[in-house]
Amino acid sequence: MSEHVGKPSSINIVNCAFLIGMPILATASLIYYSLNYGISWFEPIIFIAFYLASGLSITAGYHRLFSHRTHKAAWPLKLFYALFGAAAFQNSAIKWCSDHRRHHRKTDKEEDPYSVNRGFFWAHIGWVMVDEGEEIVENVKDLQADRILAWQDRHIFLIGFLVGILAPGLVGLAWIGGIHGFLGGMIYGGFVRVVVVHHATFLINSAAHTWGSQPYSTENSSKDSPILSFLTFGEGYHNFHHTFQADYRNGHKWYHWDPSKWLIKSASWVGLTRELHKIPPKVIEARKMKRTFQKKADGNEIENQFQERFTECIAQMRNGFTELLQRRKEYTVAKQSKKSQTKDGWKAVKEGHKIRIKQCKIRIAKARIEFKLLVQAMRLNINSKAITA
Ligand SMILES: [Zn+2]
Ligand SMILES: [Zn+2]
């Protein structure tokens, strides 16, 4: 990897020592601790607490708030992300976001700092171990102007050590007491947790660009993987994310496992986040339909009749969603005049609104069925052509 064309590169000793040394330290100290003190409830709890705080600070904070500006956050939450993001030992938010924004602008290209085209290992961890110009900080002026992030950038390693290593030790000391409590906190909430959060995050750059489906786009190597989402606070829906990076969600359906999305949403109920940006459902679904249509047509000549039916489906679905939005707005407005009406009067008005909303949903469902039939017709057409050939 050090011979990559056109870029002078050298081994980053500090990063290498940290990335190799930390798993060794975590394993050795875990064995020593287990033999001497065993395990109780305290160790897993402290591990999970620091795992959640630092992991979510990377995914909801570094990634969705700072890198992509998918929403706005109040300063106490930003400070929390700055403190626990540092505890994840993945560099300052400013540097992390500089790399990440470059990754999105140049995905899979030479300039992509963690391009999977250079191999799984490179995308996972190799790029951190070798200096190849990633230290160039660019396209993050907005973040450099933020006082909390500028402060974090200046003292990143000190904050990381205090919050990520010393603090869990002190929590253990206060909880259990003595060297037992301090070591337990430091090993489980510090060393072991840092290694787990590291590799969970690295998997987004390696595994989420290697395994999974591409329901929205094949323009780059990003993939959707629900399994990976369980390990990475919802970041496994990476094909969706690369296609719609302005969305604060990665798993856009309510049932998609995406704790980062749930954190951002629930923080909005107490005023810690606001202006949460969502891509409209009609845009998402149209994109998915387009991708399925292209996949079916791939390598086959698309007949005019199919193209026409496809355009019709998209139009029906889009119109259905636009109307649904309108009808829902009308219903919300009507609710305000509820008190000025008689009980029966309001009941009739409410029924009328509900029927109109239902009609829109039926229209959308019909467009979906039409699309399924179209895909089936295309498949049959392709198959029959193959047989006659
Ligand atoms: Zn991203
Ligand atoms: Zn990516």
C-alpha cells in the first residue's frame, strides 16, 4: 500500500503503535484482571455506558451532525460529542470530518482516503497507519469556526485520555473502590471499549463498502447491510447514506435499526437538536424503483412500452405522496377548529379527511403494485427472449 501511485507515503509510527498496542494492552490487562478480580455487573455496565457514549458521539456527532450537517444541535450536546468523540481516539472532529467529506466527494477514487478499491485492509485500518496526505485539513471551515470543536482539536489527546481512560477508572474507583474498581473501570470502560469502538467504526469504511445490497445506487461501492447496523449504531445502511447524505437517518424506515437516528430524534423533543433534515419518501421510493428497473433492464434492450409504464408508475407514486402530504396538512388545520364545532359535525368532517387520506394511500399502493407487475412482465419478456434465442 505504501507504493500507491503518485502519493508519497510513510508509516505513521504513533498511529501504528496505538492501533497495534491498544488491542495487546486490552487483552493482557483483561486476562490479568479476570484472574485476579473475576467479573460482576459493574464491568459490563461501565463498558456499555462508555461504548454508547463514545460510539454515538462518533456516529450521531462526528458523522451526522458535524460532517454532514443533517440537523442542528445545542451547545451542551456538541460539548458531549466533543468530549466522548475524543474518548473514541479517532482524532478530532475537524480532522475526522475533513477525511470523511473527502471520502464522500471522491468515493472509490484515488483521493478517497479510505477507498475500498485498495483492499479491505486498507479501507479498514491501513489508511490510518500510513501517512499519505490525510493530514491535509480542508473543506471544514464551518467546523473550524466552532469554538467547541476548535478547542477539542487543540487538546484532542489530553481530552481523549481524561475522558476515555482516566474517567472510567475514576467511575470504577467511586463505585467499587480501591485498585480493583479503578482497574476494572479503566480496562472495561477504557482499553477494551476503545478497541471495540475503533473496529466497529472501521467496519463502515471496509465492510459497508464490500458486503450488502445496493437498493439506491451503483455509482459507488457503498452497500446496505442491516447486520452491520447492529454493530455500528445504524450506520450499516451505507448505500442509502451515500445516496442521501443530507438525511439525518441512515435507516430511513421506522423499523430499521438505527440508534443514532433515535438519539437525534429524541434529543429534538427536549430541544437539544432541531431542523432534522429528511429526504421526502417519494424521492427515496422513486430512486429505489429506478434502481430496480435499471437492474432488470441491465444488458437488455428496454422496450418502449416498459419505459412508458415505468414513467407512469413513478408519476403515480410521486403524485400520491404529494397529495397525501397536502391532505395531512389540511387535516391538521381542520383539527384546530374542532372546538368550534358540534360533536357530530366534527365527526363528519374527520371522516371526510380520513377518507381522503386513505384514497391517497390507496393510490400509492396501486403504483407499487403496478411497478411489481411491470418488473414481472420485464422478467417474463427477458426469459421468453432467452428461450427463443
Ligand atoms: Zn457520511
Ligand atoms: Zn462510505
